[in-house]
Amino acid sequence: MKTPFLHSVASIVRKDLLVELRSRELITSMALFALLSILIFSFALELDRIAREEAIAGVLWVTVVFASVLGLNRSMAMERDQGNLDAMLLAPIDRSAIFAGKLAGNLVFSLVVGLALLPLMTVLYNRSLLEGWLLVVLLLGATGFSTVGTLLATMTVQTRARESLLPIVMLPIALPVLLAAVRASTSILTGSPFEDWIAWPQILLVLDVIYLVLCFLLFEFVIEE
Amino acid sequence: MSAANQISASVRPVDVAVETRPLPRLLAGLTVVTILGVIAGLYMALVYAGTDIDQGDVQRLFYIHMPAFFGAFLAFGATVIGGIMYLRTRHEKWDVLAVSGVEIGMAFAIINLVTGSIWARPIWNTWWTWDPRLTSEAIMVLTYAAYMMLRNGIENPEQRRRFSAVYGILAFVTVIVTLVIIRIRPDTIHPAVIGASPQNAQGTFELQATPGVSAALGVNMLVWGLLLPVTLLWYRIRLENFALHVDALKARLLER
Amino acid sequence: MTAPDAIIQTHALVKAFGLQPVLRRLDLSINRGDYVALLSPNGGGKSTLLRLLAGLSKPTSGRITVGGWELPAEAAAVRAQIGMVSHKVLLYENLSARENLRFFARLYNLPRAEAEARIETLLKRVGLARRQHDLVRTYSRGMQQRLSIARALLHDPHVLLFDEPYTGLDQDASRALDELLAEAHDEGHTIVMATHDLNRAATLASRVVILARGAVGFDRPSAELTPASLAAAYSEVTGMVTAR
């Protein structure tokens, strides 16, 4: 009677990607924002070579997170405005499948922006960002804040304040993730010894697991009256 | 009208009315004990315990600093319990517990931050530093400030309680992070109180000193970590219940 | 209490939002094949009742069964036999009609070949076959609402719930909707429609239910009613002059 979990998740992700392919609303606004942010940082900070190595990870993460906030708002507003969230809730699928589907879509968009920034910043800041471990940290960090972001955006699009509320409620919860991600990235980029920073990706992994479990459990309560 | 009353009764939680009665005996007793406890704790901290040889009198702040964090921990823990129970039972008394926990917890967290800051000025030579533990505690306070923002941003009372419960549970992660971060990140300069401090901790809180020190800490832990938050929570819950009671009376009046 | 033909039953159903009870011990039984028009003043609980029946909202207390399945415990089973159309269209603007239907067919786990055939017939039936590859945001309000009905019919549900489906439709579009509803009813679907249109309620539906003060205030087969007698009954039951 019930539609299988993975089948529903895949359908939702496919739908989100198809909508994006048609409208390009999300990626366009996220990418444009990210570009502006990188440019603003580069002249606001007036970085010399050493300061750049220290600050570049921070610039990367702040940009990715704020671009994701934009994307999350759009992605959930799309479900809310025409009542589509209700349409999905009407279907005989698990509530957690809706969460998993939306999370996967949001994660893909955040990662696309993050991955696009790496070569771009490599050129603009003259410091190679294309390192294996940085990709791992990017994946772990993006998973963490996309998870809390998907849950909290589902909540905030249902409130009166909508778009403006998401960064306020999401950033403090996502900050431990961000903190660990920035520390890890900075250490990787300044070439610190492996033992000094490996704890940070480990913390990221633990935080990701905690947030994933909590958000999966709590999602049901943000969508049902 | 009688049918309407029947429904109102089944919808209105009965115990809201209970809490609006005059001060319960137990609470009155608890209040007296807490006040005495605060006085005794201050006496132990300021007079009874010996002066720290390295740090001098400023070390006495520690007797309130650390217990206040546990007071915050207890109050935020109450928010988690309130949240979980609210989502299970949808009974608004649990939401009252949750919001009370946030406000009381914020107060204790701020006491913890301020005393720590005053201590750090002479010992670390700065009011504030972006050390992992300090940073994570600042994040924690911001998270609960966001909780209040979220609450105020939702008009539908049922939705407000439900979303607050979810957020209150999620927010506790930042409390846990603050608590455990010095165990997993050795580069903090914040000293650990229980067990060995990180090697680069500057200024100790360790209890190698006289029995007076542990006695003073014990009493203050009991007062700031348990008695005071519980008493304040109870008063805050009563206050919220009074407010809800007034709302209910208003609603009943409008129904006529 | 259990009528043999009842497909929807509520017993002592209460739904409260905070302090305000919207439904107060509502008892209602709807038979297979009924076409029920649900009337109430705004905020009178008709939308709330439909959301409860669809499993989108959980009752404060009381029982609901749909097709013998209990809500909210057996929600997945109930959902599979319910289709809902609301005044919001519940469609993705940036997908074409066919893509929208394909997505929902997947959520209802319809086998691919069967889904494609069903989408084909439904698109023809709601008159959108020619524009099926255009994005939904280019559609008129009436076309969107017709597509929304196709979406609700996709998995051939026993029960169709309509929440003010005529909102924002012009006369032609409303008439087209009348026909689609009548057709669905003839096919044997049970229909519950929340509306404030007394004329439609009296002429199209087979039964009229008026909610007042959170309970059933009036319940009559529409064969016994004329628009005028319904209007009189409505203002008597609800204390309001019109259904608005």
C-alpha cells in the first residue's frame, strides 16, 4: 500500500532537479550571490598572501552557507506557495522520505555552488583550493547545514516572517558545523600536519550524524498539524 | 451552552487552573531554602574558602561561574523534556515548561559568561577570546535567543508550541557541544574542572586545594546548579500559567 | 452506528487550535457514492474537516475512519484511497502538465506503463492533452484547476475531497468543473466538497451538510431542497444571511 522509501526519495529528488532544470531559479540566484560575496570579501579584506591563506577558508564557508540559505528558502517556498507540500503529504509515502528527498536536493545545490567556488577562488585568490581533503570537509560541512537547514526552512516558510527568519534560526544551530569546517579547511590550506586537524573532520562527522538523526525524527512534527 | 462548556473543559487543560492557586506550601518552603542557600553559598565562596595562592580573590568567582553553567544545563534540559513531552501529548503545560526553561537557562548562561569574563580579565589578560569553548557558549546563547525570535514570529498558538518544541530539542546540541568541546579539542585555553586540564590551559580551576574549596564548590553547586534554577523555573511556570489563565478567561468571555 | 455503506465516519470528532475548538464532537457518516456539499460560514470548520479526513491534520480527540481504515493510525492506507483538490492548485508551476502528473504517479507508486496510459486518458478528459508539454505557470487558473483534478484522480481514489474548488474561476471554467465533478460522481467516486456556493450545493450535490458551531447543524438529501429553501435553512442554522 505504501510507496517504498527509496522510490519516493528518488522521485522527489528527480522532481527538484527537473524543476531546477526548467527554471534555473535556485542555481542562478545562489551562484550570483556567491560571486558577489567572493568579490566583496576580496576587496573588503585587502588580503596579502599570508592573510589570504588564513582567511580563504572563512570566505569560502561564509559564502557557501549564505548561498545555501537563499537556496533553502526558495526550495521550501516552492513547496509551500502552491500547496505542494500538502500534495506530497497526501501521497502514501513516509514523512521521512519527503525530508530525505528535499535534503538530498538541497545538498546537491549547496555542493554545486561549493564545488564551483573552488576553482574560481583558486584563480581569484591565487591559492589552489583543489585538495582531496577539502572536498571531504566540503561534503561533511554541507551535509550538516543542509540537514538543519531543510528542517528549519520547512518550519520558517510556514511562518509570517518567512525568508528573514531562516538565517536567524538556522545559523546558530549550524555554527558548530561551520566552526569545525572552517578550522579544518584553514588547517588543510595552511599545510598543518595531518594529526593536528584530523579531529575537526571527525567532529564534523559526529555532528552530521547527530543532526541527521534528530532532524529525521523531528521532521514529522514540523509538517503535521 | 453546556455542550460548549464541556468542550472547553476537554480542550482546556485542567491543571492550568491548579497552578493559579495561591503559593503552594512546597514552593514557599523551597523559596526559603533557596534564599538561605544563596546566602550560605556566598558566605562559603567569599569567606570560608581560602584565598587562591596564584590567582587571589578573583578565583572566588569560580564558585558561581561553574555552578551557573550547570544551572543553565538543567534549565535547557527542562526545555528538551518539555519539548519531547509536548510533541507526544500536545498538552500545553509541557510547552510552558519548555519556554520557562529557555528563559531561566539564558539567565544562568549569561551569569556564567559574565563571571567568566571578569575572571579572564586578570588571568588571561582579556575579557574575551575566541577560544573553542567560549565560542561554543556564545553560539549556545545565540541559539536560545533565536528560539525566542522564532516563538515571537509565529501567531498560530498550536504551531508556535510545536515549532518551539522542535527547536528547543535541536538547540540542546549546542549545549552538549559547549560541554564536551574541551574534551575533544585540546587547543582550548579554558581549564577543565573535572579531570585533567588541557596542557595549554591557562589559570586553573583545579581542586587540589584545601577542603574549604571543595566544600564551597559543593554547596554552590547545589544552590546554583539545582535549587535556584528549579525554584525560578517553578515561579516562571506559575507566571506563564497565570498568563494562559487570563487568555482562557478572555476566550471564554468572547464565546458568550 | 456502523452503516453498511458508510465510507467515511467520524465519531465525537474534536479539533482545537490552541484555545479555539473548531470542531466540537462532530458525528458524520458519508455513504459510498454520496456527493456531499459541505457548507459553513468562513472559519466554520469545513476546511478543517477536510484536512482531517485527508490525514493532513490530526484530531484533538475522537475517531475517523475512511474505507474501514482508522486515522491517524492507518494513514498510509487512507491516503491511497483519497484524492484532494483545494483552492491552492498543488502543482509545480515550473513543470509541464505531464511532468507534474508523472511525479505524483511515482509518489503513488503506479507502475510506469499503467501510469502513462492513465495520464494520457486524464489529460484528454480534462481537456489539456494539447497543452500537456507547456509549463503549468503559463496556464489559466481554470486550466490549472482542471489539471489539479487530474492529479487527484490519478490513483483512482474512492473518495474525492474538494476544498472550495471554485475559488478564482470564471463562469466557463466553473461550468467545466461542474461537469468534471458530475462525471466523477457518476463513475462512483464519493465526493465531499466544501463550498460557499448555495446554488451549486442545492443543484449538483446529492446531499447537503451544514456545519454550525463545530457540529452538524443540518443534513438533508438535496432532492428535498431548492436553492431558496436551502438559503433559508442556511441562515436559520448559522445565523448568517449568505454563505460568504
